[in-house]
Amino acid sequence: MAQYLLLSMLLSVLWSAALWGFSQPLLKKSRAMQQWPALYWWLLALSFLPLLPIPVLFKHWTIPSVLLQDTVHSVQVLAAQPMHPALLSTPVNTGLYWQIALAFVVTVSLIQLARLARQWQQLQQFIRHSTRLAPDSLFTAAQLQQIAPLAQRFTLRQTEAAISPFIAGWSKLTLVVPAYIWQMSAQQRQLLLSHELMHLQRRDPQQLLIMRMLIALCWFNPVLQRIEAAFIRSMELAVDKAVLATQPQLAALYGQTLLASLTLNQPQKMPQLMPGFIQASADKQFYQQRLQQLFQPAAAVPLWQKWRTAILLCCSTLLLNTAFAQLNFTTPPATWQLPVSNVSVSSFYAEQHPFRDNRPHQGLDFAAQPGTTVKAAQKGRVLITDDTSLHQRYGKVVLIDHGHGYQTLYAHLDGFDVVAGQTVEPGQPIGKVGATGRVTGPHLHFELLLHGKQQDPAPYLPL
């Protein structure tokens, strides 16, 4: 499981890098796409798709013919050479290293989340130290009507710090404005406030907080930070355009307000958690882009183009997931668990006994008491849970396919805890020890097959 998760994380990083590279020519070609913040949510969501379980498609499940035959008349040739290195030497248990690596990733993710929570607390403390203002002291009647539905959840505050205005909160939202806002003209103040209220209307503070949490969890993927930065830029461009949509004649004044805020804004070191009229982390090129848009607005992205882009991204990601499902990049099972705990082996592989007409034994017998829990030796897909599919000598049997040609068989069971088609994890209960089939008493008969041929299970199991 740890190995699968880490490989999926690596695949997620590579795929998100490919998505980011694919999107750059598209964004350079279309200015309108740069003002579509939803595009970056598509990129972010599709970056996580490789972390989902890989589907098992077009898998050809086979039942070994040797399990359908009577061992009295058909027995595997025991002189055959081992087909797997595990039969020649004890396999190295690498599972612990994968678990340590996964624990490291999870620990750093928790540290990043704790750091984000600390930043959030610092931001809330900064807000508490600001001065509360009455909304009607700054907002026009139209703006007051706009925030009326949020009257119980919205507050306005002023800080002496020369920072960018911002909105913070989740359900209860606070707009913090700097004191230098009073140095602007009344019309400039209204444009600045309209900008922040547009962020509020679009739920940008909540969107950005969710994105920050996802990036903190997936710190191992640096592409997500690029997506976040591009999302903030796109969000600001979209808000600028929305503010001027109903009053394009104020484009020049809006640009002056943008430059005035940039001149007066001297941000101190504080958590960068919420969008504002000026992004302190943005570069000069971005400001130029915003000013250029004021006088040369780009057309809106047509609905058909949005759907085409979304469908193209989804289809390419699904094709990637399907391709890796067929590639099946997981490695063959390296470690196996005992099917029953604290039970001795009563009959080893290749042993001869008069009960079997001195034919070599083709598995291991565990002398377990009736009702003892039988567990899956490795992760796999259950193929059989009945007493009719295989030869009747097995009685009630469970057959599990582990991929790469490996299968395990659990015979003479008394009952089942799984059903055919189910995926099981290592150590998961699959049935109970019984005495069904051709037996001399209750026990578990366990076989391990590789490409349809029985192998000695002893070198695989921690006996």
C-alpha cells in the first residue's frame, strides 16, 4: 500500500507538470483564457487524478487447469527449476522502507498544515488589532445593498499598516482596509471597495484558502504552487474586468487607483492568505498586464471553448490513468503473510502420504482448529468462493489472483468472509478453517501458484 501511494504521488507530480506545460501555449495564445480562473481549478483537480485507485481494465482472469484435475492422475513435475528468485533466496523485505518514506511524506504534510493554521491564527490576530468601522462610513447605498444578505456575517475594519486591502474568513468575513484609503478621492475609494466586494461575491477568499490547504497537503508537488500563483493572477484580472464591465468609462481612474495603491502599499511581513487589490508577491509584468487590460480588454471566453478545454483535459487525464492501468506499474508481491496465525504446519510441500497414494503434496497444510480465521496472504482480487468451480477434493475454496502470475488457494474452508470479484488487502479475513472436501480432519490447505503451476509456499511465507 505504501509503495502504491508513493508511486501514485510521483505520477501525480509528473502528470501535473505535463498539464502545466500543455496549458502554457494555450494561455499565451488566448488572453481571454488568462482571465478564466476556473481553468486552474480544472488543472488542480486533474493533477490529483493519478492519486485515485487505478482501474483494472481488460484483465484476463484465468483459473489454473491443474486445480481442475485430480492429483491422483495429474501431478506437477517436481523436478522443475524454480521460476522466481524468491525460491532461490529469501526476498529482501523492502516494505519497511516504503512505509518510512510514506510516513515522512505524511509528517511533512501535517507540518505544512500546522504552518498554514499558524498563519491563519496570525492573520486573525492581526484583524483583531484593527479598528472596526461602520459599513456606511465607506460604502455607498448600492454597496450596502450588495452586502445586505451578509449583514450578520460581514464586518469592516481599518488598519494603520500600509498593506493591501483584503478579505479574510470563511463563513464570517472581514474586509480590512488600510488607513491610506482616506488619502484617495471618494471615487477611487469606491473603485477599491468595488474590487474587494467583487472578490466577496465570487467567493475568492474561500477558494484561495481551499487551494492553500491542498497545496500544503501536497507539498511534494511544486507544480501546484505555480497553479496557485497563476490562479491568483487570473482571479485579479477577472475581478478588474468585472468591476469595469458596468462602468468602462472609469478605466483611466481605475488605473490611477491601481498605481496609487501600489505606491502607498508597503506590506509588512504577514501571512499571505487572502487576495487583495494589490498582490505584494506579484511582479512588475503582472501590473503592466492589468493596466493593459483596462484599456485593451480581452473578449470573454466563449462557453464552447470552456467546455472544449475541460473535455480535452479530462479525456487526456483519463487516457493517462487507463494507460497506467494497463501498464500495471506495481511490482510483484515481495512479502507474504501467513494465512493463519500461531499455527504449525502439519504437511509440507512435496511430502508423500498414503492418503494421497504417495503422490507429492502440492501445498502446505496448517493444523488449525475449526473456525480459525483464514487471512489473505497478499493483496489481490478474489476469483472463486465456492465448492463447485474447482475439483471436489478442495471442498469450499477461495482463490485469489495477486497479479504478475501469482495466485493463492485456500481450501477445505468452513465458510467465506469475501465474495468473488472483491479486492482484498494483505491480512484481511477471507474465511474460516473447516473440513470440507477430501480430508482426514479440519485443517487449511494452502497453495501458491505462479503462472498456473504450484510452487513451494515455504520460501515465500515467514514460517
